[in-house]
Amino acid sequence: MSSISLQMSDKMSDVCLSQTGTDKDALDPYLEQLGLQIASDGLHIQWAKGNRRHPRNWKMSRKIYDTSLVVFLELYTTAVSTSGSTAANDAIASHEFEIRKELSIFLFVSLFVNASSFLLYLIGQAIGAIVLPPYSEAFGRKNLYIASTALYSIACAVVAAVPSLAGVIVGRFLSGLVSAIPTTVVVGSIEDMFNSKDRVWVICVWAIVANLGLVAGPIMSTFITADLGWRWVFYIATIVTAVLAFVLLSIRESRPSLLLAREVATLRKITNIDHLQAANPDRVPDIRTYVRVALFRPIRLLFTELIVFVVSVMSGICVALVYLFTEALPPIYEAFGFSTRQACLPFLSLGLGMLLGLTTRYLDLRVINHHRRQGRPVLPEHKLIGFWIGTPLLAAGLWVFAWTIPAQVTNVHCVISILALVFIGYGLNEVDYVLGGYLTDSYLSYAASGLAALSVVRALLSAILPLVSTPLFSSIGNNFSVSVLAGVATIFCIVPPLFSRFGRDIRARSTFAKYSLRMYNEHSVDEDGL
């Protein structure tokens, strides 16, 4: 900004502050002491560059500690979510509940992770996904993490200890509601604390860990159920999440707008100037505004923002495929001659493929560093390399898997299909990670609401696919069923070039994306830029 512009800005600030009875010169020392500054409107207080109390400028050890805890919460709750199918099968085998297999899977898997009908889904997981992330943007993240984890522990205790089907229903419903917190709020916390360069790795770790939770669940529950019974899956979950709820008391609140409001409250106290207000784009003046704007924002984003809709559908299908595999893989490998315990081990191949996604992040960093050396901004479209690579590998992996498994193919060694699962795992993770990052970079401070919309779609699809997998695979067979999935993945391959070519224009026409970027540029305190 030119010196003339700076002088004009200072004069405007003096005028605005003088109208409210505030002496700017008298206020400056206090602002400097607290690392704050007057906003461009001359009326509000905002963060100054490099303020060490802003989450982006916290010590790296603090960021890693807080992020590790919430990411582990995501890992464990996701693992327990995919344990539901094994628990359902054991409950059926023991004749503990006189219900059909499909209903049992619905209760154990769908009510816990995502309801499989609109009614139960909207009552459970989707309510949490819609209501709670916007709440975290307006009122903070920490208390939500603690409360949801504690309630999660109670819900698991109800499922494990109550000797009736009603206990399963109530416990799973409550679990579905509160499980929305780690799934949809974690990325918002990451965006609070890390700039674009660091987010490449942090969101990558989060995506891999979350997806590893999906594949770890069936393995964990198979061995626990075999030795201790299905109820111990939930007894152990009760203990782990209870301890985690206590440990989460040690994390810090990371929502910058909430922290800024506290800083300005301190400024008012030491200056005795009661009318000072924080520049707060997340401010919700009353409950009616919160309901009208914040609560319906995820749904509005889903149906009015093309990027949010496409990302939600694609990412939702990819995650739902893992839930489908929790039902489909064990019978397939039992047909190869595997035992019940051995039949869950091919999930490790999916996990290995997901871990290989770390190698793609080096390509992301090369692109980012190249643009920065040339002084050019790094756009969200510049970070789609993994999307370009992952979609064809996902399709190829599914096609190979489809025609190297029984019943139509019986003369191919099981190792071939297991290797195909590595490519499937890599592709699933890349699509999920890159699209999650693309959504975060496109909507920045409203990332949690955008991801809440994604979670709604993901929840619905993750509930439906495990329910339809048994009739689908039994009616047309393993090979043709997986071929249907491979065909869908093949269609996905046209999306990366479309996003790369038209993504910037789509964002330029988006009211939410433009507003979020403007708020970011005005209130950013990053020392290293985006």
C-alpha cells in the first residue's frame, strides 16, 4: 500500500474512532502490547501480523499436540464405526437378538456411523453434521470435542451394557449424533492453526489416519469379537474415549474469532473503553440468525455450490466403498480358503495403499514451492495432482480386482486381487484427501460448514452401501458387482481436468468462496503467507 493510502487510512481511522470518543494515539500503545490493530473500517479491532496468540502463530509443538489428539479421536471413532458389521454378525450368530441380518447391520453400522434412511439419518449423524460444525465456527471447537467424546463414551457403554435391542438403538443413535464432531470439525481446526503450506501435510495425515480407521475397524473387531464377544468392542471403546475426553481438556481453543473476542475484552478492561469491538466475521447476533444462517449453511452450500456438490458426491462414494468392503471382502477371501480371522487381513492392503499417499505430497510441495519462487499465488487448483493420479488408479484397481476374484474367476492367485486393493486404497485416499483439501482451500474460514455438507452425503452413502452390498453381490455376483463400482470410478476420471480448467471460474462466481477469501485476506496473520 502506498504512503498516501496509509495516511488516508490513518485519517479515516482517526475520524471513526473520534466519533466513538476514542483517542487513537492513546489506544495505540495498548494495541501494540496485545498484538492487535484497528481494522480497515476504522471501527473494529483485529489481529496484527505475527501475533503469537493467534493459532496460526502458536508454537509448532502446541499445534502438533492438539492436532494429534483430535486426529486420534477421528481415527478411533472411525475404527469403531466399521466394527459394527462384525458386531452385528456375532450378535446374529449368538441369537442374542431375534432380528434379520440386514436389520442388525442397520442398527450396528448405519445408526452409529450414518443412518440408512432419511428419517434416522437426519435424526442422528446428519443432525450433528449440520448443527455442530457451524456452532464450532461461531462459539468455538474445544468444548465440542470434549463434550462429544464424553457422550460417545456413554453411548458405547449403553450399547455394551444394556441387555436389550433398545439399548443398541439408543446407544447407536447417540453415537451417530456426536460422531459428527471429529468427522466435520477437525479440518476446521486444522485450518485455524496451519497455513496453506503446512496444511498440505497436516490434512494429508488426517485423511490417511481417518481412512486407516475405516480399514482398521474390521480387523480390530474381528479379533476382539473372536476372543471376547461383540460387547467388548464397545466396552473397550467406552474406556478409550472416556480417557480421551479427559485428555482433551488440555488442548486450547483454536477458533481465531473467539480468541480475538477475548483479546478485545482484555483491551476493554485495561483501557476502560467499553465500546471496542472485535472484527468478527463469525459473529451470530441472536439465535434466530444462527438458525437461519449457520444451521442451514451446510445444506445451502451443498445445493447451491457446484464445487461442494461434486466434491461431496465423489468423496462420499469413495468413503462409502470402504464401508461396502467391510461386508464384501471377508466372504470373497473366505471363498479363497481363508479362515474368518484371515479374511479380514486384506484390509491391510487398503491401508498400505493409503499410506503411499504420503509420496504424492512431495509433488504437491514442489508445485507450491515453484509458484512461490516465481511470486505467483498458489490456487486450490494447483494442488490437484493427487486427484489426477488417484482417479485412474482407483478405476484400474477396481477393474483388476473385479476379475481376479471368485466366483467367475477361480484360476488367479489371491495375491493379484490383494495387490489391486493397494491401488484401490491409494486411489480412495487421494480422492478423499485432495477433495477435502480443495474444499478447505476454496472456502477457508467456512471449511467446517463445507465439510459438514460433505459429511451429509458421505453419511447417507456409507449407510446405504453396506445395506445393499449383500443383495447386490448375491444377485449378480462378486465380479459384476465390483465392475459396477469400477464403472463409476471410471466416470470419476473426467472430473480432475474439469476442476483444473474451470475451478477458478466457478469459485469466482461463488458468493461464499469470494467472501471467505476476502475475510481471510483482511484478517490473516500468517507470517509466511497463505
